[in-house]
Amino acid sequence: MAFLLFFAMNRLICHLCVNLVVYRRL
């Protein structure tokens, strides 16, 4: 269970980072 939560949080953080990079490029 903890591993799944960690994986979900990691994925969410990666998604936010990607959105930030895309927003900066615009």
C-alpha cells in the first residue's frame, strides 16, 4: 500500500514538473 501511494505521488510530482516546463516554454 505504501509503495502504491509513493508511486502515485511520484507520478503526480512528475506531471506537475512537466506542466511547469511546458508553461515556461510558452
